[in-house]
Amino acid sequence: MTTQIKKNFDVFFRRKPALMLVALKGIKRARYGSILAKEVDCTYSHAVKILQTLEKLKLVEFEKKGRIKLIRLTNKGTEIANHIESIKKTVD
């Protein structure tokens, strides 16, 4: 496995990124980064780093509204979030 593929794979099997994708899926409107950080119990700066990685993977997109960035899932991100939820239900 190449280094980049392994790095991308690791994103999905860490708790916080998976929780972020599922949290973003749970609501149809865009979210603020600070609210998302609270929902998954991490610091804002950690959430931003995760979200930047998810953006590079084209799983989330940012929409700038004045000084605020709103976050929403892309179609690809929604698909991944659905898979994560399916895995979670299988394990529960």
C-alpha cells in the first residue's frame, strides 16, 4: 500500500474523523466548526486539522459566510458516512 493510500485509509478508522462525518450527515444544513468540535468532544484546533484532511479527500466542503466557514458533506462524504453508520450498527 502506498504511503498516501495508507494515510487516507487511516483517516476513516480513527474515532474523531468518523464521528465528524456521521455528525455532519445527521443534519441537512451546514455546520460551524466550533459546534462540530463540541459534538465530537475535541478541541477546535484538532477539529480544523481533521476537517482540512477531510476536505483534501473531497469528503467535506466549506462555504464562507462573512467571517464564518460552514461545513457540509459532499456526496462522497455522505456515502462514506453511511458506510461508517452501517459498520457501527453491525458492531453494536
